[in-house]
Amino acid sequence: MLNLLPAAERERDWTVDVARGLAEHESPSTDRAALEACAGAVAARCREAGAAVRREPGREADHVLAEWPGRGRPVLLLGHFDTVWPVGQLARMPVRIAEGRLFGPGVLDMKAGLAVALTAMKVLDAAVPAASRPPVRLLATSDEEVGSRSSRALIERLALDSAAVLVFEPGIPGGALKTARKGVGEFELVVHGVSAHAGADPGAGASAVHELARQIQAIEALADPSLGRSVNVGVIEGGTRSNVVAERARAVVDVRVSRAADAAVIEAALAGLRPSRDRIRLEVTGAVNRPPMERTAGVARLFHLAREVAAGWGEDLCEGETGGASDGNFTAALGVPTLDGLGGVGDGPHALHEHAIIEFLPRRAALAAGILAKAAELRDS
């Protein structure tokens, strides 16, 4: 079996330089100017790795699409360059290397992942002729952290034309790949009641706050940990003063499901909530907007292929499920074999100690390159 790890190790400094340079381009999802500047940096690095590059218009900013030639159906590499960190966060979290770790805002989630993907393509280009491997497309989006509002259609179109999808989100701590992810939904429940003086004439009112408390109990009952189904009322608000029967109250609900069938169950249950008292009206909006990534036979075959590649240098690659979602949820739901968690390994995504462990970066790049080199098996999956 082709072992590409030595070649990836030789590219280690370049990989770190790419991850570091992209992290120094602050790129919060809500800052178009910052995103466009980072998109330019991503595009430049893609060209360094031998790709033909174009920018696709997006709602927040352009997305970057890089392409390498090959034969047969393409493989899609997915990543994003937007982060949760505001411009100016570098003053508090400077990009730095310490104790074999690369620290900085967005390093793990997921600029190190983009660096890994580009290193994989450099290694693959040097080792395998284009005629002996599939075409490869790398899509780096600008809006993953805010729901992939403008990139979802592009992701799904590219995925449907692909033999497989490799997602360069961070691996599970310790290095396991992600073969299942929960689907995610957000719902809002607004309760409309009738206001009244709480002391002089409380019976004239119908409290939206009291009704919201009852409805929260019904919502909580929809959770079923044994099925991987969780429901969290994360925000509540309502009322105006303690001596006023509340006319309005509101809750925001996070939903996670492991199975596509449960998404429909939850949506129907929330839409079917009914007031417990007269003169109360409920308004429910929202949906499960990222379907779950289920461990299908195609996903399992792709993982086993990856495990064979890693075994070539003595690594026992593991797999796992995570409650968070990624753009891989969209592609897996279309039935396209999808493997996630191929990016950096470290800790602290969205946290002040965010970092990627440097020694993992060449191994991840070699892993991705090795998967791409096994073109025939990807076509069969």
C-alpha cells in the first residue's frame, strides 16, 4: 500500500505556515470585508497547491472553489474559513506555537483543516499521476458557522456529482474520525396571553409566562437520550413587570437528533403544541435545518478505507459520533458517502484555548491523500 506519510512530514512546515497564516486573517461570519480578505488568502494557498481556483458568490462573502484534474467522478473536499471570533480577537489570542501546539482563533475550527486538505493535494500531486486518481474539488465556504445559508445549495450540487465527500472539520479529541453527527434544529415558541393588573384584577388576564412554563414541560418530554434525541430550552423571556399579568413570553429551543425519522417527529410535536388554557395563543416557528449524518453502509465503507490507509504507518484509526453538525450533514443526507473529522486534532474549538496539535497535521494530510489515491475503491463505494 502507498504510504504517503513521509512526504506529508516533509511538508510539515508548509502546513503549519498555511494554518498560521489563515488564522492571522481574522474572518468572523458577520464581517464581509474580513471574510473577503481571508477568501483571497485561501485562494492564493490553493493556487500554491496546484489548483485552478474560482470564487463563488455568497451571502456573507465569496466561497472559494479549487479544482485539481483527474479521471472519473470527482471527490469533494469540504471546509470553511469563517469563524466565531470577532475582528480584534488576535489581541487576546495571538497565533502562537507552544509545546507542539498551534494556538489562535479559528486554528482548530477550521483553518488547520484547510491546511491539511491543501497539503494532501500537494502530496497526492507528487505521488500519483492525474490519470490514476479522481478529479478533486475543494470547497471552502464563508458561512458555515451561521448555518450555510448561501453555500448549502452549492454544497449539495457538488456533492451529488461526487463519488465521496471528505470533510476537514476537526477530528474527535485523540484523533478519531466522525462517521455520524446529529442533526440540528432551532425552534421559537411565542406565547400570546392577555395582560391585566396582577393585584386588582388578575382573573381578567391570561399569563403568557405561566403558559410558557407549562409548555416547557411538554417540550422537555420530547427528549429521548436512548434514541440520541435531545431538546434544550436555551432562552426564555417574557413579561414586563411583576405586577402585570404577562401578555407575551418566548422560548428558543435547540433540538438534536441522530436519526432523520426523529426530525419529523420533533417538528410535528412542536407544531402540534396546544394551549392549556383559554385566551392563550401559541406560535411555533423553526425546523431541523441540518439533517443528521447517519452511519450508512457508504459511510462505513469510506471509514474502513481510511482505516486501511492509516494502518499503513501503524495507526489504529478509530471512529465516533458527535452532537455537533457540519456541512457533511447535508452531503450524507443526500446518500453520498461522507467522512468527517479529517482536519486538525486538538482542543478548544470556539474557546480561548483553541489549538491544533502539530504532530497530527502530517498524519491527517497523508490520510486524506491516501484515501484519494485509492480512486477505484472510492468509485465502488
